[in-house]
Amino acid sequence: TPLLLAAFNGHEPTVRLLLESGANIEAREGNHYTPLLLAAFNGNEPTVRLLLERGANIETREGNQYTPLSLAAFNGHEPTVRLLLEWRANIEAREPDGYTPLLLAAFNGHKTIVRLLLKRHTDVKTRETNDYTPL
């Protein structure tokens, strides 16, 4: 949909216009991504903020069960991670293999996000299904 494309590309003014015109804020594409998931995946912080302000579900999940916070942490988008934490995203959200935002950030070497999550008291002893830890 146009809203999904605008969110994916970080075109915040277009997202605003489409929402004002009645676009479905929870619309999904083939892999079950919503506008919020796409914006978080690409680190489009202004678009993420707008979608949250307009009522997007902060705990929505895509086809592999990743949340917006998990996607932003996985891809190293610190401003988006900060924003989602300010909006009280679940810092311990797990996908089916047990990965949390901390494990995803550590796995990809995003040290600033790891530090940020640790400051928010995420579980440092967390393990995924193969027993990997953030350390």
C-alpha cells in the first residue's frame, strides 16, 4: 500500500497525509510487516514517532515474530531504539528462537545499543534456543 511504502522509505509527511486520509495504520504486506515495523526496520525515527503518536501497536510482530524494537536493535538504529524504549516497548520481547533485542544487538556488534539496553536493566543472562548469550 502507499502507506507501507512511505513508512519503509521514511517519508514522514506522506505518512502523515495518508493517515489523515484514512489509511489503515495496521495494514500488512506479504511478510506481515506493518508501517511501524517497516519504519523501525529502516531506522526512520520521525516516522516511527508519528506512527506511535497516531496509535500504532508498539508490540506488533512481523512474520518471524520480531517487534519494532527487535528490528531497530538488530539493524543498529540507536535513535529509533531510544524512542521505542521511551514509549515503553517490551525490552524482553522474544521471537520463537528466543532472541531478545539485547541478543540481536550483541549478535550484530551494535555496542551503543547493547549499552543502552543494559542501562534499561534488560536481562543480561538471557539465552536463545541454542544457548547463546549476549556475551
